[in-house]
Amino acid sequence: MSGTSEQDVIVVGGGLIGIASALGLRQLGLSVLLLDEGDVAHRAARGNFGLVWLQSKGGGSGDYVRWTRRSIDHWPDFSRELTELTGIDLGYRRPGGYHLCLSDTEFASRSALVDRIAPNQPDDAKTVMLDAAEVRRRIDGVGEGVVGASYNELDGDCNSLALFRALHEGFNRLGGRYKPSVRVDAVERDGGAYRVRTGEDSFGASKVVFAAGLGLNRFAGQVGMPEIVRPQRGQIIVTERLRPFLSMVFSQIRQLPNGTVLIGDTKEDAGFDNGTTSIIMRELAERAVKTLPHLANVNIVRAWGALRVLTHDGLPCYEEAPDWPGVFFATSHSAVTLAPGHAREFARWVAFGEAPPDLLGFSSARFRAAA
Amino acid sequence: MTASPMTSQKPADLVVIGAGPAGLAAAALAAGHGIRTLLLDEQPAPGGQIYRGVTRTPIGDPRVLGPDYRRGQDLVAAFESSGAKRVVGASVWSLTRDAEAGLEIGYSVAGAGTLIQAPRVILATGAMERPFPIPGWTLPGVMGAGAAQTLLKTSALVPDGPLVLAGTGPLLWLLAVQYVRAGVSIGAILDTTPRANWRAALPHMAGFVRSSYAIKGLKQLREARSKVRVISQVTGLRALGSDRIEAVAFRRGDGAEERMPAATLLLHQGVIPNPNLASAAGCAQDWNPDQLCWMPRTDVWNASTVDGVWIAGDGAGIGGAIAAEHQGRLAAVAALSAMGVLDGAGQDREAAPIRKALAGATRGRRFLDALYRPADQFRVPEDDTLVCRCEEVTAGQLREAVRLGCTGPNQTKTFLRCGMGPCQGRLCGTTVTELIAAERRVPASEVGHYRLRPPIKPITLAELAAVSKDDIPAVAAER
């Protein structure tokens, strides 16, 4: 069987970045084909913690803070629009977010991070450090082990699985074409346009967006770009449903509207192994009980491991490939926070060539220089 | 002999999980060869499901539970004199294989968690009832026939009447006979076996009539039919009621609709391997198109695809209690050989009589598989019926997700939370696979199964946090 089809844009990758971009492109009136892998694949979207998060972003890049901030500003409106389109509630809320520190060492290193990124943060959304007494004043039930926290009032969360589904549902409703269970082999020039080859088929388009997560390096190599991404494992514990008790969001613990509690925030270099390990799970459990002692007798119903898609400097990467006009690359490990940015601003860049100025610094050229 | 929970690194050379026929036989054989063998079992007493409470059933009259039940007492006796150790009430929540540390088992006893290294493991975690998703199956008063039988065996508990049994398969008839002998009144047995199954089963009749099932099974059928109203070729079954079941409605074989009052509806359409532990350990699974379920892939020695893990008994594919015993012994022989206790010739010599007995025990199975193959409509339900009980996901929602492009259960789980509840998809896994396959018009094998992860049983945060650190071989995460 061999098939061909023509469309304005092909998006490669059905994760949060690919589907948000595809939806945005469709909303701009372009015909879009989204190519995706099957049921078993490295899918960071399945392991997402659901934070819509500003407080620790930056890492010395003012552009990244501004980009994140704009996306967070888009969130309420974006969420409402997507719900109107699909009927799916994304559960977005912005109660302010805390990163809790469980030792003086953790508090000191968090303070240092906050100081480092402060110059780039907008005046109305500075991350602040809170001491133990202030944390206890604000949050009921916090354990003795909590020595302080960082806080930002713009932080919030959403139901990231609902976001994922709503983006797919919306794309479908707007007439986007989704083709799962395909592995993209290559992109090739075809006159002034491109062909994307899968096992037996090939698809033509004038533009191609690679949002292929950990698969990006393969395609970057094909167009002469350096390696962009590496995997970083995160593990999450999920508890049974509890009565609502936590209205604010912690970077390490959050309660979903359905009552389950997510416990996470681990970072490991485990190659492409997305399994779970006893030591990390045990550590997550220990920290959770130290943070909120009343969780001690709560049952864990499942655990999860997934691979974050990280660049070498932790910042996102957006680029129209040099010498391949119309071939775009996009990756970021904050695909929930940045979903509105991808659906709105990144999609406009792809569609009309209007690059948001603060994204131009995120090309892969910086990795070439480092190599 | 009952050991207390341990925290030492390697408490045994062989760990057997599950004290049903496969686990008891495996542990007894291995310990009999002088191997340090540890049996972990969730129940307070050995026997598994089939011989549940065999050492302490409150039912005095042996006629109620039948002569087979006593075979379990012999197995327990052999195990107890073998020198194998046992931890009772051990809920195993994790089995993982690490490249450096090898196999590691996490289990809890009375709320205290332990991690142990296990050089070799035999999984004998048995079967579970196949889900029977019909309208109203989540109403209080509707339960699995297997669960009802457990209550009968361990506590002599009988359900509230009016009582209706519905479904297909040997256990349904066995339970009916056990109730009749215990003096319990059954309103009706609604037999959902499709007529066409007889035609499919007929070619396997010769094997069946020479099997131990034949006479026993026919006697049960006759006894049940003589005492209880049996309605054949039932379709369109549903449980009705608001807060709990009040009635059962269905279509009879002659096409007539019927409704009868019911306070209890016991459903059964066969058993399938309990997939959780094998799946979480990473054992490859294949779809069995005859038994309509996922089965761990095992070789002729019952070795799984994970090094050092064997799977014996119904957990490796439904074969019944007698076959389970022999499979347990085969796996133990293979494990002994892997440990160097037996050489190649010794392994084959030990295995020869076991294989012969196993062949006898599996005779007639194909006939039963064909005859009691559950009807399509009771495996792939209509849109309004709940598939995932934990997260309340309907068949219609699943079909909608497939139309959106989901190709398998892991993506429908991401879209719908289907299979994310406390049972981890144990109860909906086969239904979801078959439903997606039907919707996509592809074989179930192409659809795939849930990826499961430990913990496969709920444990508390405090329990996990208190697991002894020394037992965990690895590096901590950066923070």
C-alpha cells in the first residue's frame, strides 16, 4: 500500500507540543496532517505533573521568562476557548504555587536559584522565599520537616490529561487529520516543498513541524542540525482519592479535582528506561509524609515513570531549519505551561513567518557552539 | 511453619508467590531438594482460590464442597513437611528486575513493607474472573460467582435471595451444585452459552470424554438442572435497580423477553490469568485467541521472558487446578536446574513423569474452551455500559476515543483515565483490548495491553517510606 497526500503543514509528533501546534495551525485555517506513533511510545505527555509554572523558570534567560509569562497570561483565555470548542474542562486554576524545602541545604539552594533568576522576572511576579512560620501560617497541616518554601502567585496547575485530550478533540473537530501508528523515517525536499516518508507512504506539504520529543535528534541530523534533546526520567506516585484538602499547588505535591494526590518532582538520568524504581518511590513517599504528615496512611494506587525531553541547557528550542525554509523544530519540557504559546504564537510563526522575537534566541545554534 | 517478615537481603534462593496448587507444589518440590524456599501468600491460610480455606473451612459437610477440595489438603500437607518457609498475609506489591541488583520483591505484612532480593522467582498468582460488563453490573447485589464461592468456602456465607446465577463455564455449575447441597434456593440459572459453541466444541469431544472433567461435569450439570430452573441461550442480560439490584431482565433463546426479581445476581463467564505481577515485572504477554485473554509468554519449562522468573498455574494460561500443580513442579525442576542442583539429564528425568501427568490433566481443556467461550455481546458491551468501574468509563467513551485516533489501551487510558483506578486496569484490561480491536477491526494482538507498574496493590505512603533503606540498591535522585 502506498499513499500520498498534500496539505499545508505536516506535524510530526502527537504529544502536547505537536498537538497544540497542530490545533493552532488549524485554527489559522491551514490544512494539517498530524503523524504520530502508536500506543506504546515514549510519551512525556502521559507522565506530566500538570503544573502551569513560572517561579523557577529562567536559568539566566530573560527571553524564557518572558515567553513563559506570556503563555501563562494566555492560559485563562486559552482554557476557556478550548473548553467551548470541546466541552472538556481543563481544570486550570491559579492559586499560587509553592516549592517546599525539607532541609536548610534545600532552602539555601532554592534561595540562590531565586536570587539568580530575579533580575529577569517581571516586577509583578517575583518569586519570593518564605520562612517556615510563614509557610505554616498559609498552609494547614504542613509537617515539622518543612523549613521554608519559594512562592510565586502566578503559579497554578491544570488537568494535563484533560488538556491533552481536549487538544486532540479540538483538532479533530476543526477538521485536522490525525494518523497514528506511523513511524516517520525521513523528510526530503520536493521542489519547493517537502515530502515526509513513513514506512510505505509519503506525505507532501509546504511546511513540516517536528515536535517529536525524544525523536527530534534523528530529524535534526537529517537537516544538518546538531543534537537537541536528551531524556531525563521523572517518577510520580498517585494516591487514592481523598476529600479536597489542598487548594494550593506545590511543585512536588498536588491534589487533582478528582481527589487523587500526585507526588513527584524527581529527576534522574536513566537513559531511555521509563520504569519506576523502589528507591525513588520510597524517597517520594518519605518526602510526602514529611511534608504533609496526614498523608501517612493514604494508599498509593499507582506509580508512573516517564521521560522528560530536555535540551542540554534546559531551555526550549525553536527553530526554522537553516537551508530548509518551512521545516520547523520545537521542543520544551514545559509543554503544559507553554501550550497556549505553542497553539497561538508558535503556530503563527509556522503559518506566516511571524517569529516572536524572544523565540529567535532558542535555535539549536547554541548546541553547535558548545559541541 | 510460619516465618515472620524478614528484612535480610536474600532470605531464600527461590521465592514462590502464591499458595494455590501451583505454588504449593513448586515450593514443596524445590524445598524437597534442599533449596532454601520461601512462599509468599496473601491469604492467612494456604490453598489459593480453588482450595480456599482448605485447612480451616467452617463447612462441616464434605459433600458441599466436594471431593476435589480434599486434594488441596494433601498438597498443603506435602508443602508443610517439605521444609519450605512461608510468610502468610504477605501482599506482594512489586516484582522488578534490575540489571545490577537482579530480581527484587516488595511485599507487606500487616502494614510493614519489606524489599527482598530473590535470585529466582516462581509466580503462581493464579486466575481472576473474566469481567462481565452488562448494564447494571456495578449495582450492589451484583457480584462475581467466584467471589461468592470464596464467601461460601471461608465463611459459609450465602447471598440474599431471590438469587439468580448467570453466565457460562464450569464454575457456575459447580457453585450452583454447592448452593443446592447447602440448601440455598436459586431462583434461576441463566445460561449464556451460545448454541453455536456446541458445534465448535464437538471436534474436541474425544479428548473431553477421556478427561476427568467429563463425568464430574456432567454430574454437576444434571444435579443443577434437576433442582433449579435453567434458562438457555440467554442474551441481552441486564441488572435493574436504582440503589441496588431489584430485578434481572434478559432475552430467552426463543426470543421472548423476561424479567425476574433478584436481590443477588452472580455473574460468571470463565476465568483469565491474573496479569498484574507478571505484567509489572515486564514479562511479555501474548493474546490467546482461544481463551480470549492475555497470557504471559512462557516456554516448555514455564519460564517467562524475564530472566529468573517462571510462571506456573492458571496465571500462565487457564488449565485448572491439577494442571497447575504439575506446572508448578515443572517450573521448580527448571529452577533447580538453573541453580545447578539438577543437571540437564536430571532435569529431564525429573520432568518426564510430571509432563505425562500434565498432559493428562490438560486433556479436555480445548473442549471446555470452545464450549464455554463467552459470547461477543458479553465481552464487548454496548455504549452505555461501564467498562472501567474505578473511573466510570463507558464503552461509548472508549469508542469515541478510538475514533479520535487512540489505537490501544495506553492511549485511551491517557485520554479517559480508563484503567487508572485502584485496580490498575486488572478488571477492564481484556474488555478494553477487545473493544478497541472490534472498533478498529484488527486482531486483539495488534491492539496491545496496559503497561502496568508497581505497586500493583495499594500500599500506604508511610509503609513505602518505612521500607528499610539498606535493602534498596541504587543511587538516589538528584534534587
